[in-house]
Amino acid sequence: MELLIDVASWICLLTGGFVGITGAIGLFRFPDIYTRLHASSITDTSCMGLIMLGLILQAGLSVLLLKLLLVMLILAYTSPTVAHILIKTARREGPEPILDNKEVES
Amino acid sequence: MKVVINFGIILTGFWLINSGYFKPLLLGFGFLSVVIVIAITWRMKEKDGEFFPLIMMSLRLPGYLLWMIGQIIKSNMDVIRRIWLGSKSISPTIVTCKAGQKSDAGKVLYANSITMTPGTITMSIHDDILEVHALTRQAAKDLQLGEMDRRVTVLEDV
């Protein structure tokens, strides 16, 4: 049982790390600030969720578990707020977004 | 009064989680700070009218959260795939969509849910029109079908 939980926890942590690296790569690959924010929202949601899930499995049933859930809740509140502030400021002061005009929609 | 009791319970829970000690002295300090925080918030109520707008009290909230987690996982996989495919595979779009919620808390929840889902970010809100930047045309189209809007609007009723 102990081993099973350890394995599950490591799978979560490693996948979370991979997703975090993917988000960082997307930050460099995408063309402008608007699309880059989409890449960074990956690290805010699934990378955070997977790493927290891995740590929760390590923590077991204790006060630490509740603390980790609290951290998750706070991140879930703050990260969309920050993303919204960034994109709103970029829209007002920054460059025009690069839009896709290849096909005109009806 | 009901709001004060709810708020007190939440603050006490917050204190207990963060301290993890159950000695009488520390519990006393905890009780004191909960009372002080409630008193300060009570004074603020006279200033801006809203006492505790952070959480929408609804019985359907857990169901919505579960659906939301599924949605986040789905769009995460899509965005991860597009990152590895490179910037040829994206088609950035700005669309407007209508928020059907009546209260401010409902609109905030809807706008934040859009931002939480990777691939779509809310840029601005004017009354009930949201301006959304989407990473792909498909994500924008899915949003305009309005399933998330409907689910958030239902939360307001209960």
C-alpha cells in the first residue's frame, strides 16, 4: 500500500514537472503576450494541481493535507486574477494582439 | 447575523489549519483574532455594503467545481498539444460573449472560470458583455455555445 501511494505520488510529481516545463517552452514559442499568457496558464492549473496532488499523497491524512488544500485554493483564486490584470493592461497600453485572419468566418 | 456566524466558522477553520496546535493559550489567541477580524469587517460593511462576497453559497457549487476540473483537464491537454506542435497550430481570436448572470458575484465567477480554463482569457467586462481572447478558433467557438454560462447562471438560483 505504502509503495503504491509512493508510486502514484511520483507519477503525479513527474507529470507535473513535465507540464511545467511545457508551459515554459510555450512561453518562448508563442508569438505575443496574449498567446504567451495562455501558455503560462498551463503552469497555473495542471502543473500546480498535479504537484499539489503528489504532495498531498505524500502528506497522508494530517493537518499538512489541509494546509496544501488551502494553498491550492489561494492559487486558484489569485492566478486568474493576475492573468486578467496582465491581459487588461496589455490591451490598454501594450501592442495590438496578433490575430489569425487566414479564414474569414461567416 | 447568519453571515457573521458563517464567517466566524470559516475564520476559525483557517486559524486551526494554519496553527495545528490545540493548547488553550494558542486557541485563546485564535479566538481573539477571529473576533477582531469580524469587528473590522463589520466596520467595512458600513463603507461598501457587501459583507462577505467571496463565496457564492449554493448547493450546486460542488457539482460545478467537478465539471470545471474536467473542463480544465480537457483544455490543458489541448494547449499542451499545441505548444509542442508550435505556433503554426494556433489561431488567436478575440470574441465577445454575453454573461447571463444577474449578480456581480455570478459575473465574476463566470469571468474567472473563463480565465481559469487554459486557452481562453477574459480581457474586459462592460455590463454583461465579456471580451475574451482565445488561443484557438475552436476554443472560442466552444465558449460561444454558452454551456459554462448556463451552468454559472444556474448557481445563482439556489
